[in-house]
Amino acid sequence: MRGHTNPRKRNSVIWYFFLLPTFMGILLFMVYPVMESFRLSFYHAGGAIETWAGLDNYKTVLSSNVFWQAVFNTFYMGFFQLLLTIPLGFILATLINELKWGKNFFKVMFFIPYITSVVAASMLFLFVLHPDFGLLNYFLSKLGLPTSVWLAEPASARWGAILLGSWHWLGFVIIIFLANLQAISEDIYEAGAIDGATGFQKWRYLTIPNMTGTFSFLIVIGWIGSLQRFTDIYLLGGIQGSPARSLYTIVGFIYERGFGGTEYGVASAAAYVLFAMILFFTALNLKITKMKI
């Protein structure tokens, strides 16, 4: 019959209407801002007035000493956070995996900080790092170790931020390692036991080689997150990353230029420089760790 519509085709068209709000949200709140930011990076934009700048904004970013200080701070905190969190998370995950009881309890206890709001975690660490009433200085003094005014000196402020990031991310690292540990076949360990391998030898020669994919994944994800770090650092050090810009990150530079100085062109250029850094170091990490995607 003429005019008869295939029910299957009609149903597929209806589903596109259901997906339309999602597609519109992606276009309006993701694709459009990305393209508009790219356009602004080639203009001197301070509000309603825009003038063509060419590559001047990129030259301003790359010649700024403040920007390179932000790069140093970001990489410094990111490197030591990964260096601290990934090995510690792997060791704790191994210990939890060997428990006969209480596994779920320790999973929950370590994962709670990760699901805690970054703002709440940062406010908590302001108390933990307090020079007079903070828990960290209290325990250091009880152990006979020197205390510090953590957020008043550049070196200790960075390490305070590293401890915050490590504490907040550790639960995620443990859960990811546990997922891989529980996926390793018991037959491998039984074969190792038959060959006379000790517990440490099985951990060293059987467990670790089977965890390389997880290590690679966490390194890549950790670097991406570290390069984008802003909220907790902003709460600890303010818009200028005090003290002495020691907590000033790349995203902090973008925020200060864009929302503090209305230099939207410079901020957009810095955002794309950050994107290039993330792309480069992600590719480098994938190459070094030989992770397949």
C-alpha cells in the first residue's frame, strides 16, 4: 500500500528524537565552547571588543615567566603525587587482597576520600595542615620529627598539596589494582608454588608482570588529572597560588587571565597550550608504557 511506513524505520526515527536533547547538550556545552575558545585564542578579546591578534596570544603565553612557573609547579606536584600514590596503592591493594576477612571494610574506608567532594577534602586539609592545631604537625611532634608551617613556605606548600592529592586519589588507585589482582588466575600461583616460589617471589615474578596494563592506565590517567588540577589548589592557595605562586598551576593561570584579568584571548591560547601538553604527554606515556588503546 502506498503511504505505508515500515514500523522498524518509524521506531528508529522516534529514538533519534529521544536522543536530540543529549546531542543538543553536547553541541551547546562541549563542542561550541571548544570551538569558540579556539577562535578567541587568535583575538585580543577583553569583553565586547575583539581585534585580530594572530599568534600574539600564544607568544604571550609561551614567553610568560609566570606561565612557566605554573608549568613547573604542575609537573612537580603531579610527578611526586604519582610517585607516591601508585606504589603505595599497589602495596595496599596487595595486602587487602590477601585478607581472609574485612576486604570490603578496607575498600570502603580507602574509597571514601575519593568520592568526597574536592571542596570538602580541601577544607579538611586546611585543618590538617594548620601549623598550631593541625593533625599532621601533631603526629610529627609526637614522633619527634620537625613540624612545618605547611602553607606558608613554597616547598612545604607544594608537599601539602601533594599529600592532599595523594590522599584523595589513593582509594581509586587501590580499587583499580584490586580489580586486576582479582582477575589473575589462581592457576598461575599454584604453578609457582609447585616450583617452590616463596610468597615474595610470587608477588615479584607473577603478580607484578600481570599488572603492567594497570600501571600504564593509572600513569596516563594520573598525568591527565594532574595537568588539569585546579579546584583543591585554588582553595589552598587562592587565585595567585600563594605562597609566592608555589601553588600556581596551569589551569590557575588560565583562570586568572580569563576571569581575573578578562584576557580571554590569552586564557584561550593557554588552554590550547595545555591541551597540546596533555596530548603530547599522553602519547609519550602510551609509548613508554607500551599500553594498547
